[in-house]
Amino acid sequence: MGRVPATVTWGLLAAWAVHDAEEVATMAGWARKARPRLERRFPNVPWERLEVSQRHVNVAIGLMGGVMAGAAALAALPLVLGGVHVLAHVLTRPRRANVKQKGGRRP
């Protein structure tokens, strides 16, 4: 299997940057505005998990940008587009409160 041309990896980085620049600009505001409408339409969904601050968005996308840039430089995009992308979503999700239940057990 041949090596992927550098223009492909840098082009994918550029496409990702354009896509995520739009998310930095709109994600937190959209989530705040859409929540009341979504709560009415889907009342059984735990909408408190949709609360995303602009700081959270900036940090998460900035960290992923560093990974994407490094991967483009190393031409390791299959790794990034697969496991690392999923890992970034898992690591940057809002955390639940660590509340003890009866008997000292955690949920």
C-alpha cells in the first residue's frame, strides 16, 4: 500500500478546521437557544447534559485540533479519525455528580 500524499492529510486537516470553526462559533449558543424547544418536544431526554459552556467547547475543540494537526504531520489520519476522535468525545463530556446512594454505594 502506498503512502498518502501530504496534500491529502493537510487537506483533511483544513476541512476539519473549517468544520470545527463553525462549531466553536455556534455550538454553545445553539444548545442554549434550542434546549426549551427540545425539552417540550422530547420530555424524557436528560437535557441537562446538553448544557455546554463556550469554554468547554473551546477547550474540547482546541485539544482535538492539536491531535488533528499532529496526525496530519505524521500522516496518521486513520488513527485520528477512528479511535482518538471517539476518545476525545468521551474525555470531554460533562461529568455527572459523584453522589452516594443509600448504603454508601455510588450510582
